[in-house]
Amino acid sequence: MELNTSTEMSTFRLKNLLKLKEHLFHLIYPNSCVSCQNELIDFKDFICPFCAIDLKFTYYEKFKEPTELDQLFWGRVHLKATYSMFYFEKGKKIQPILHALKYKDKPKIGVQLGKKMGEKIKNIEAFKDLNALIPVPLHSQKLFLRGYNQSEKLADGIALELNIPVITDLISRTKNTESQTKKGKLKRWENVENKFSSSKNKAKNLKHIAIIDDVITTGATLEAIIREIQKNNPDLCISVISLALAK
């Protein structure tokens, strides 16, 4: 390889220094798989190939008939389209990934997974006219403690692939609710009812939005958000996109 100018030489040296810095950082602080904890060769990865094989994809992007996620919202709210990339089951490989994303200060996992979701979504006809992504909001207290909104990180990754904006002020959480993890369907709905507030002006130039969530269980949170948005924006088409759907 022949370098013709001092500028090219400087660029070449800078790239090599950055690579060296990355390798030294990885040597001092080795990156491990968030699922099995084995060391990863590439510091940019978060899951090893062996654990990745065990992830259960939904393959919804190939479905022609209504999916389980479509059916979950039947008779509750009207949606244009739905998509989840993985199935969620306790004790399976997806659980530690979601735990790391939400509770172990790993926001980059969300962006990486969001990009993978975006790659699949952009080939689904129902999402072709999507205007914006709306992450499920966190209450300000929870956002302060966590440091970031995991649904927003997923949306950021999707946005990179679809080249559409992420809007964080269309819907807000007005009350800090308890965790939904151990609640039944009725309790989940009661826990989120009247806990959100939406804006009409923020959606006036939008035709089709997708609400982004990490895991969908009963759909209670999303139903409450959708009803609140539709109350102020009745003509707005709404879809739902999540990283995982609980089985």
C-alpha cells in the first residue's frame, strides 16, 4: 500500500492508533456475552454466536396471515401493523439481553438491536409509509435513575435504517407506575390507566407512526398509549413495533 500525501499518511496513522486503543481497551476491560458471560472476540458485540443461535425469532416479516401480536390487539384498539423480532420466554437467551439493556447500563445494545429490527421492517409493505417512531415513555424519575429510555434506544437504531425521526414529546408518562412484571392482565391495565398525556400539535404533520416498546406481554401499556394518542389524533394511523413478544 503506497501513501502519496502527508494527509493520507496522517489519516492512516490515526486509524491505526484508534484500532490500537480499541484493542488495548478490550484487553484491559474484556467484553463478555451478556447471556453466558464468556469473553467476546469483538468488543462491539454483546452476545456470542452460540447464544445468538438460541434466540427465537418470530419471522413476522414473512407472515401473510395475522400474527399473534396482531390478534393481541383485536377488539381493543385499531392498528395498521405490528411487528416483534423475538419471542420472550423466561430463562431463555433473550431474558439476560433485555435485562442488560434495561438495568445494566447497556444502551448500545438497544441501538444495535434496533438496527437489526429496522433491516427487517423496511421490507414490510405495511411500514413503507411510516413517518415517525414514538418510544414508550418513561416517567422522569425512572429516566433519571436509569439514565436512558431503552425503548428510545431501540427507536434510534430503527431510525438509522428507515431514515425517519424519533419523536419523544408526542406522548408523556404523567405518573410513575409500579413495575408490570408480576401483575396480571387486569392489574396491568389498572396500573397504566390515565397515566399518559398526549399532544395534538406534535402529530399534525404525521400520517403513520409506530410506537416502540421493548417487550409486549398483555399489551396494556401500549393500549393505554394508543387510546390517549387517538383521543387527540383520531385520523392518525398507528402501528406497534417491539423487540420481543412474551409467549
